[in-house]
Amino acid sequence: MSTQPLLIVGSIAFDDLDMPSGQYRDVLGGAATYSALAASLVARSVRVVGIVGDDFPEQHLADLRARGVDTAGVERAKGRTFRWHGRYSADLASRQSIDTQLNVFADFSPKIPPAYASSPFVLLGNIHPRLQVDVLEQASKPTLVAADTMNFWIEREPAALAAMLERIDLLVINDEEARQLSGVHNLVRAAADIRRRGPKMLIVKRGEFGALLFDDAGTFFVPAYPLEDVLDPTGAGDSFAGGLLGYLAARGEVTPATMRQALFFAAAMGSFCVEGIGPARLQAIGRPELAARIASFARLVDRGGELVLPG
Amino acid sequence: MSTQPLLIVGSIAFDDLDMPSGQYRDVLGGAATYSALAASLVARSVRVVGIVGDDFPEQHLADLRARGVDTAGVERAKGRTFRWHGRYSADLASRQSIDTQLNVFADFSPKIPPAYASSPFVLLGNIHPRLQVDVLEQASKPTLVAADTMNFWIEREPAALAAMLERIDLLVINDEEARQLSGVHNLVRAAADIRRRGPKMLIVKRGEFGALLFDDAGTFFVPAYPLEDVLDPTGAGDSFAGGLLGYLAARGEVTPATMRQALFFAAAMGSFCVEGIGPARLQAIGRPELAARIASFARLVDRGGELVLPG
């Protein structure tokens, strides 16, 4: 198989970030932004559907295009762009939302350009599950549909979420969301419950503790890449998903092996993301830095031989 | 190289365990017990030095001997055996000590039988760091000395702890202890700091999130084996250390590769330990169950091919 197009649908935003290292304003953000930046380091054809306001600099879209991202699906609406203001704890382990202004994102109704409709790989960022289904209504038989969601939809829109889960192949959520969605604390049991609801594959992200894949081939684990300097976790999960889908689209096929290899590219993108404020580090690196981190990552899990019980 | 003897020094105890699943009294416990049970599943020659009171049933020692553990170094003293009473939270993520009675363990001064003095592999369980050094004074040039410690000694005995660290090859502690010992939150930096204090190798345990090895070959990560049923975390860290040293002793040599492979045996022992109340599951399994879990563990991290950046 050869490289295939990837469609990413999700938010594009400005973030105000109160970090231990300082305060950062009007930082480029949003799930689609982080996912597209990560995916474009691996995949040749990345398409974005999102919405921005008339305050959004054209240069941000030009920067994405310069990395090979097709931004024809980014709608420009009257009004202000989605804004989020977050404050992180000193150890970056927790954060609170100071302010969320949906602005033009409040009326986002994703319109998939005809040229995007046959995208074989689709990443549905965290938006209303009804909108995620709307996107799939406009798509024609993708090879792989992956989706994110969050506690807000799990609590408020269980029916719409259930309908979405029946239509996707892969759900990518964090451990607390997996527990909340399933009502089960143990992650192995929670995964089995969630996979019975629709997605044949589930990835449970655990931040600095790595991620687990549950599929028909069994369970697979990828660690987080250990870092000396973590500056900002914003967008790490979206970068993870973008790296994952970007690798799969670049390989052009979904097998137990490509899924497992994709998780390393996902985790590598998460590791780059947290090394800069907002998307700064992801924007700064290229394929050489990615190849070097993947090689270093491989050494992190290279056990130097088979596992045999000594006689 | 071929299998070598392993000397384990540490506590032998009775534990009263208040678990979500019920209350368990007079459960066989102690670091040396868990470590010896785990090590004896891998290594042929395991020697234990510890102390018990006159209330300790000879049958417990006979059971250890039946598994090939040499208990000639277990001293029987007048008085009661070390007792600990712990209560776990509903999700088993935290616990509190209800009562600790050191009893005969309060005056424990490890005496290494002459036949043990040349043991090439030594595991120093969590006792006063001065006693850990005393053990090394009685040993003749071991191949590998590994030690555990805890927050109590880090806070109360920094000088004795520093002297101990200078004399060991491998420190095995958990993430909170690594942060407390180094005064550094980031684990990569904390590890570099601790390795400058003596041990060339450091293992940082993170419970259900796996463990990290830091040595001259770099950093290595082993996940925790994902389990559907976790009953009791008591002794998991000691089982981990026992599996680690047991594997190394069985292989008879310490190289970057045997260290990395040993971590899977360590994590496998931790996973068995938590599946039963106290040491019940470790006592129940044999080499076939261990071989099966190691094979399953290998599948958990088998990515089915090399990691190459798609062109």
C-alpha cells in the first residue's frame, strides 16, 4: 500500500496559557491545529476542516499550507475565533479552565469539501458527537475512522455519543474518560466494555505514563518518551492522535503491526508537543528530528534479546 | 555464565490487611519473604537473612525451603515477629499504616552465615541504611549489590543513606522516593542526580505505570502487565526486586541486555503478586505460569516490525 490522504476535523483556537514558566497570550491552538501539525510531519496529504473568525491571521493558515496541509476546508466566519484560557499547576500535572469563549465555534457545522469526501483516513477531533456523525454522513467509506471525545459529552450527550461510537473504528481517549465512559475503574475491563459499544480498537492515553491499545490482536503498550524538560502539555493528546493517524495514512493500511508502530509516532509527537509552549516545538521540528526521536524511542524499548525463562 | 547464588536480606513479617475485598489477618509478609518467593521462581540458589520471633510457624520456613530457598540465615529470636497493619483505599491506589510493631525486627542486626559471604548477587531490602552497609562489610566482592530504601530513611538518615549509596551498584526505588531523594521532580533529572551519588544503575518503579531503568547504556522502560483483577498491592515492589535479582542471578551476568530482560521478570512477579492477597498467588504459581506470563508480556510490547519513518 502507499500513502493515503488524511482528513482531520476539529477546533482551531487561540489559547491563553498561564504556565509556571510565564504567561502566554494568543497562542495558536485547537485540536485540529495540533493534530495537523503532527500528522504533516509523517503524512503527505493532510486535509483540515475547521472554523476560524475574522480575527484569525491568514499567516497561520499559510504556515500550515507550507507544511503540506490542505486548508481549503477551514471556514472563515464572522466573529471571533474560539478562545481558551487555561492555568496549569506548578508540576503541570493538572490545569483549570479560566475562561472558554466558543465564539464562531459555537455554530460550527463541519462541511466536508467534495474533494475531501473520499479521504480514506479520518480523524474526528473532540466536538459534539452529533457533529462527528455528520462528518461521517458526508464521507464515503473511509478505511479508518478515529475519534476523540471528552467528559463533557460523556456526561451530557450519552445517546449521541453512543450513536457515534457505533460508527467509528478507533476511539482515542484518556484513562479517566475510559473509566467514566464505561463506569469501570479497571482499564482492561473498561476497554472490553467500550469495544463492545462499537469501536473495534481503543487507545487509552495515560499522559506521561504512555498509552495502551486494545484490539483483536490483544493489548499493546507504548511508553511516553522520557523528557528532561516539559514546558506545556497543551495539545499533547491531539498531537498524539495526529501522529497516529498520520503514520497510518502514510503507510496506507491498518494492520495490528502498523497500529503498533503508529503508537510510537503518536507518542513521539506528544513528546515534541510538550517540549514547547503551545505548538512552538512541533512547528520548529522537521523529519530529521522526528527520525532521531523515533530511533531513540526504539532504544528505550530495545531489550537486547528474547525473553526466555532461565533453565 | 551460569546460575549464581542470590542473597536476600530484609524483613519477615505478619501483615494484617484491610482490603476492599475483606479483612485478612496474620498474612505472611515482609520484603525478604516476597523477594525470596519471586526470586525462587527463576533462580536455583536463593539465600535469605532475616529475623522472626518465637510466634513464627516453622511451616512458613519449610514452605520456602520446599521452593529451594535456603533459610539457614533466618534468625529466630525471643519475642514476637514484626507486625504491620495496613488499610487500602477502595481503588487500592493508596494505603495507610494502622499499626506497626517492629518487635524482634527492632534489634535486627543481619549476620551473614559464612557460607553466604561470597554470594555474587545481593539484594538489600528496605532496612536501616547502616545495616545495609553492615551486610556489605560481611560480604566478599559481590558481582551486583542492589538495594531498596524508603522515605523514612531519606528524611531521617541522610548521612547513612549517602554512605550506603556509595557502596551499591543498583538502587531500586519508586518515583516518589526518587523525587524525595534527589529533590528534583523530573524523573530523568532525578535519575541523573541519584546516579551521581553512587549507584551506576537506578530503577524507578511506578506501580501500575511500569518502571524505568537508567544505566550507562541509556534509559529503558518496562510497562506493568495489564491485569483485570488486582486484589492486593502489598509486596509488589519486593516481588519486583526479587524477580529482577532472581533473573540476573540465574543468568549469572549483568549486562545492559540481561538488565533489560530482567525487568520483564521483575514486572511479571509484581503482576502475580497483586493478583492474590498477600503472597498467595506467588506461592501458588510455578514455572509454567511464569513462562506463560513472560510470553504474554512479550506480545504486549511486540510492535511487529521496525520503526521507520514512511517516505
